[in-house]
Amino acid sequence: MELPSKLLEKAVSEISQLPGIGKRTALRLALHLLKQPEDQTQMLSNALTSLRENVKYCKSCYNISDNEICEICSNPNRDESIICVVEDVRDVMAIESTGIFNGLYHVLGGKINPIEGIGPSQLNISTLVDKINLGEVREIIFALSSTMEGDTTNFYIYKQIKDSKIKTSTIARGIAVGDELEYADEVTLGRSLINRIPYENGLKI
């Protein structure tokens, strides 16, 4: 579409790079921002700049944090002996919204996907294995999406830690096969956590 301003065109082009935002939606957002008071637009700009420059990733679990260690890992009321393994920070938010899980997390940063060139070395797997080798973890919950890549990642990690003799479980398949965890409703996700099953059982199916 032709726009009357190169500046508007540039803004629309940048906004449309966001996931789920097409050119028309980007145009509506850009025009909306133009109608807002200048200080409000500046606040948005400052917030995004601050987010990009100052946000950290927890040194322990790799969740997004304002500090070196996130609020979940630093909370003394969390059960440090249970670790829920997830793909990314959106999954942490989804599980936390259920209010059911009281352990810690480990964010892998993706799933093993050879087609896209993502192998174990590109993910936060070695640090998870290191945690387990310290001997203070009694259970690992695999909470990756029910896809081929998710199952492949689960199995790879399982092979790395199976000799440690710790309990391994996976969330119950109330999450439909092929679904992404972040899109599951809170009730279904909560029940899946409560009714998690030993990971080894899934290997026998």
C-alpha cells in the first residue's frame, strides 16, 4: 500500500515485523500513536528502549528478570528440589498463572530441531544437567509442547540424566498433541501439572 509519508511508511514497516501484526494492523497502530499525546508516545518508546537495554535473563533458570536471579528462583518458599523444564519464558508465565506449581523452572530457550539447525548445544541443556549432578534435585518435570521436536528434546535430556536416578515426569496429555503450551487454558494446564506421569511410562507407549 502507498502511504502519504515516508516516516509513516517506515513506522508501519517496523511495527509489522512483530509476530501476528500485518501491514494493515501496523498502519492502524501507527495512526493511533499519532493521535496520542506526544508524552504518551515517548513513554512507550522509553519503555521499549529500557526493556531492550536493561532486561536480564536469570543466571539460574534463564527466565526474564530485572535482576541477576529472578524472583521465582530467589523466593525461599519455592521447592528447589523440583524443576519444571520449559521451552521459553512464555511457558513459565502460563504455568505460573495456574497458581499450582511451587517448584523452580529451567528455560531451555527452544527445542531441538535439526531442520532449523537447532541442536542441544544451542539450548540450555548442559546447565540443567549440571544442576542435577549437584544432587539437590529430586524431580524433573518435562513441560515442553507435545510436538515431535518437544518429544525429541525430552528424550535427549532424559538420556543425559537417567543415570542420576532422580524422578522424571511429564505433564499429562490434557494438552493436545501438537499444541503449544502457552495457548493452553489455565484449568487444562493446571490439571496436566497435577496429573503428571512418570516420563518412562511415555517411552513404553
